[in-house]
Amino acid sequence: MKPIANRWSADIALALWISVAATPTLAQAPAAAAAPQAPLPYQVNVKSMGVVNCANSLCHGAVQPWKDSDVLQNEYVTWSRVDKHARSYKVLFNEQSARIARNLGLGKASEAKVCLDCHAHNVPADRRGERFQFEDGVSCEACHGPSEQWLPKHVEDGATHAGNLAAGLYPTTDAVDRARLCLSCHFGNGDRFVTHRIMGAGHPRLSFELDTFTAVEPAHFRIDANWEKRNGMWDGVKVWAIGQALIVADMMDVLADPKRGRDGLFPELVLFDCYACHHPMSDKHWAPRIPGLGPGVARLNDSSQLMVRAIAKVIDPALGQRIAETMVRLQQTVTGGGDAIGLAKSLRADMDQLVAELNTRTISEVDMRAILAQLINDGLDGQFRDYAGAEEATMAIGSVANFMYRKGILKSAHDINSGLAGLQAAVANDERYNPEQFEAALRGFRGAVGL
């Protein structure tokens, strides 16, 4: 079998490294700042007016950040020059996209709804203002919501963040709503979903971690006293943890959905670990990891589940134990060992409970150390012998360590970066991934940070 192309980029590798100048991650905003389950931007029935409305140098198009402004004012410049979201529509015109569309019988990728839904702000024609254009890709309004109603409020004297939210600005500062927004494309939802068929046609494998991907974007905000006054204290570990729980929740929704969870006689294979099937036939590194699951079995992709298990064991040990047991039983259903749908729904409910607990909990230094230690110990116990788990763990460890450094819990950026360099090197190429090398890198990281 042909190995899957490596999805790690230099951007993600650099995002894991700790720099004093790097922008911190988003926080969970107070509950009063935004209602839960806000409609996603493409679901709102008002007009999107176009990116050009944000681009004025007196709005968000300044070349340099404004010194005395609550926001940077150069968000448009950051997005248009260095954020890949700004070029996502243009990708649909390259040869790879043409080949994918041709393989799927879609016609032009730049006109196919399944492509436009995530490579642009794809709203119906009657919801496009005069200055709207697909060429803007995943535009300001694709993330912050169509601006017909909030744009006038946004520029009024005395405008407030709460007033903008009330007028329809999407609550990206809320960890749950932000994760839902990002995952609607980076994994999918009931409206749009990257299936195994799409990947089989040539689409790259999807992986996602909210904290790392925010840094890679790159973030066009800064955390300061004004930001925290508007949105509440920021907590990078909490954002990472909530993102992981929602990935698992979304996967369970698909698994339990009779339409999205199946493809003819087969289950929807995008839910499974790619590397359980896609690897050279000469690769003989299989080792037992999941009780009752022998060699030759297609495993569910549990990379985010492994992260959630580590989080839950610290946040709520009883819940963590239940989640761990359910995850094992769910994997065993692949060989006919139980009720997959029932277990998926049970695990989905546990994710709701975990997110609720995370939202109301202050992640302490003790929690952070315990989560980081749990991730390392799980890896040394052989839980990340599969590439997808090691990839996710590398991003997770980088995110948690980064936040701990910023809080002054971990002291040496040099030591942390040297440890992260070993982890990144171990997952730099999926086709040459070696579990023993990764475990050695974990031991090196543990020694570097003194855990």
C-alpha cells in the first residue's frame, strides 16, 4: 500500500516552539459574553458585505499595530499577507484540486459546492453583498459572521464588544464556539464533511489541534488587559482541551449517524486510523495496544481520544476512567464486540460533561503538570505507537508546555524547545515514523523539562 503524504509543515513545527514574542492562545470567555451554540457564520440569514469593508487603514488595514488601540488594527494585513485562509479559494485552481474534482466527477473545483464550502465563504447568492467575492477565500466574515447587521454597530462611537456580539458578530473568543467553527471545516459537521472518498480522490489527510492551528494561522490578536476585560482570562490549556473534546464529540456524531457513518457496505473510513491500512507492506512494527484488537484490524482513529483520556483522568478521574473504558470497548466493536452506536452516543455524552467541567474549572498548575506528565507517560506506555497519536501528542505537548512557560511554571525556553525539537523530528515524516524514536524523544523531553 502507498503511504499517505505527510501533513506536517514547517509552519506547525515552528508553532510548537516557545518564543517570548509569540502570541498567546484564546481563552474561554465568560458565559455572559456569548450564548452557547451560536449559529455558524454560513448559517446566518443576513448578507456578507465583503472583506474590502475591513481593509481601510483606519479600520483593520493598518500596516503597523496601533499603539493605543484595544485591537491591533492590522488584522486585515496579517490575514491577507500571511494567513493561508486568504488563499484557500485560489487553491481550487491548482492541478491537485483539478485532479480531485475530476476523480470525483465534480466539474470545476472552483464551482463545486463540496469544495467551496470550506475553501471560501460559501453563502447563497441572495446573501452576498455588492462587494462580496469568492476570491477572498475563507474571509473575515467566514469566521466573524456576515457583517450586514454588525458592521454599522461596529463603527459607532462607543461601540462595545458586547454590542457587536448582540448584532451578530460571531463569538470567536469563546473556546467552544471557536472550536465548533474551526472544526466545521477542519473535520466537518452535518452540513459539510470531508469523506474517505474525497481523500481517496487525492485530498490531503486532515488533522487539527485548536491551539497549534491558531498560532499557525497566525493569530491576529493580542492578549492584554483590554482583551481580558472584554473576554475574560485566557487559558491556553483549557482551549486545547476543549478543542480535543469537541473533535471526539464530532467523530462520535458521525459514527452514530446512519447516513454519514456509512458508505454502502463499509463504515465511513475517514473515522479510522489511516495508518492502520496505509503503510508499506514491509512495515512490520505492529504491537498490541488495544485489548482484544489483534493485527490486521482497521482501528478507529483515536488520536484525539488519547488526548481526551489524559485530560479527563486529571480533571475528573471517575469520568476519565469511564471514558477510557468506553474508548476501548468502542475499538473492540470493530470486530463485532459490542454496540458501536450505543457506545458512540455514550462517549458523546461524556464529551459534553467534560466540556462543561472544563468551562467551569480553573486549570491549576497542578492540573497542567499532571496533564503534561500523563501525556508523556501514556506515550512511554506505548499508546502513541501509531503515527496519528504521536502527531497529535506532539502538538498537545507543545501547546501545554507553551502555556506553562508563559505562566512561569516551566522556566527554560531553551530546554523546552530542545525537547520539542526531538518530538518534532520523530514525527516529521509519517512514512518513516519509528515508535521507538518517538518514545526516546518523549524521555528526552521529560528530562529537559524536569518532570
